[in-house]
Amino acid sequence: MQVKVSYLSDLKFNLDTWKRELRFHFNEMDTFEEKLEEIAAREFGKQATIPLEKFQNKIMIEKNAISKLMHRIRNKVAIINNTDFNENIDGRLQNEQHTLKEDMRTYIKMHYELKEEMMDYFLEWL
């Protein structure tokens, strides 16, 4: 049972860390939206507005992805909190965690690619 408690504690730590990171990214997207609004207010023309609209769409998509990942994390935490400590560790939670782990890796990679693109855009137009 002690092994299971330790194992579940590690899983919960990962989930809590991912939740904090996703919250940070969500807030960061809000900040980027504000910067895009600043650029839009300056009326630079189509050369600036075409990429601006693309970024606004990507931000909406990213916020949606964040919401879905947060939902999955909440579900995973609920499963951990309702775990029967007398049940044998069968790898089920670990296998489920692996899929979320891979999805988080993919999301984080895509987030930083978008962030880099946006930072280049901000350097050009701000």
C-alpha cells in the first residue's frame, strides 16, 4: 500500500505541475491578445493585420486546447482521489498518465513555437 501511495503522490504532483503550467499559458495568451489589440489599434494596414488575425485564431485554438487538457487533468485527479488503496497496482493509471504526458509534451512544443512566432511579430510591429 505504501508503494501505491507514493506512486499516486508522484502522479498527482505531475498533474498539479501541468495545471499550473497551463494556467500560466492561458494567462500568457491573454497578454498576447492585449498586445495584438495594441497593434490593431495602430492601423498599420494589411501587412500587419493578416498575421494578426492568424494569431488571434491560433490563440483561440490554444485556449480551447488548454481547456481540454485542464478537463482531462481534473478527471485524472478525481480518479486518483477515488482510488481504492487495496486494489493492486496494475499500471492502468500509469498508462493513462502516459497518454496525457505525451499530449502535454505536444501541446508545450506547439505553444512555444507559437510564442516564438508571436514574439517575432511583436518585434516587427511594436
